[in-house]
Amino acid sequence: MSDAVSAGGAFLATAEAAAEAAGAVIRPLFRSALLVEAKGDASPVTEADRAAERAIRALLAERHPDHGVIGEEYGDHNPDADWVWVLDPIDGTRAFVTGRPLFGTLIALLHRGTPVLGLIDQPSTGERWTGLAGRPTQFRSALGGTPRCRPCDRLAEAELSCTSPDMFDACTAPRFAAVKQAARRTTWGGDCYAYGLLALGLVDVVVDATMKPWDWAALVPVIEGAGGRCTDWAGQPLRLEGDGTVLAVGDAALLPEATRLLAG
């Protein structure tokens, strides 16, 4: 893995350039009149999603034509390659179409299925988290903040965040409810921004379900580079073929309690 991490570092400039390309497309469209369509899963999609992903894919095809790509809007290209980019051009499209600046662009690089590079970019606020496996997370923001998770070893003292209660079904809802009841306080929304706040030591736990690879791949290096952990609800590493559950904790000491409750 050390060789993969070293090689992944060489691709960091590509990830940064891809974020810039996406942001250049997204920012002029934010809070503008957009035609919003309904995708098959009923989530909103706009031309901004598609145009941003096209811009990223064009850059990747030019710089790394032998790499694979998995993207939310345009599917898979060469997904069995050793190096695969995973893209979510606008994570939090509902926030985007309603004018809230909490959406972000997620760019990840996997080496043989394992995330080694992750970038969370907030085009509207100018904030950016970059994570590279084995190295400390970096954070760029005019608003301040240090990328370091805070100590918190008990759920009773933890700030819990979740994207939406609507993502849980009859099986997962009671399991999430058990964590919510044990936590100090729960906040909703934020999508990838909540994970960035966890990496800044402002949130202690994030619990989500029905997550696709483009929703979580970029988060893993960012959170783990800030001292946290990002797993499935069983505490196992996230995988492309996983069940869509995601558990992020700022303090690894929270994992046993959280996974016990999420096991039902």
C-alpha cells in the first residue's frame, strides 16, 4: 500500500485541477434559473451536475487515459483498472437547487478498490479538504479551521449528524434511532459538508445509509487523515460492493458503542 500511496500523491495535482474545472462550471449556475429534472430515484439533477462531471472526465481522459472512472451522472468507464477515479460533481443537489451553499464536489482515487486520495470541494464557500492515505488532511478556507478530529469517547457526549431521516427504511430506521437516542444532540443535512465538519472537530459522528461509492469514496482519506475512522455500520472498511451504510467517527473509541447500536 505504501507504493500506492506514494503514487497516489502524484495524482493530487490532477484532483485539484479537476475540482477547479468543476467549480468553474458550477459557480455561475448556482442560484440561477435551472431546469430541474427528476432522476430515476427522484433526486433532482441539473445541467450543473452533468456539465461538471463532463469537465472532470475530459481532464482525466487527457491526463490519465489508462485510468478508470466511476461517476454519478455518466456511469463507469474501465472500472477494473488499477486506478479508478470516483466522482460526484454535486453532492447535495437538493441544497444546490434550493440555493443553500452546503453542496460539494467529491473526487476520489481508488487503487485496486481502496480509496487513497479524496477531495471535498465547496465551490460556493471556497473551502477544500484534501486527504491522502498515510498523510495528514489539508484544509483550505478563508473561514478558518484546523483539520483534526476531536476526542470524544462516549456517544452521550457526541454531536451526531445525518443527511436525512428519509434515507432509512424499516430495517435501518430503528438502528439509527438507537444511536440518535444515545447521542447528545442530532443535526440534519449537509451531505458531504457534515463529514468535512467532522474532520474539523466540530461533529463527532455521522451516520448515513443508501450511500453510493461516489457518496463516500472521497470522504475516507479526508476523515482518516484527520484522525477519524470511516467504515460501514459493522465497522468494516467501505467497499464498492458494500451495503451502502456509512459510519464516520472522529474518535475511534466511539466505534464499539456505535456499531453495537447499529447492529440492532
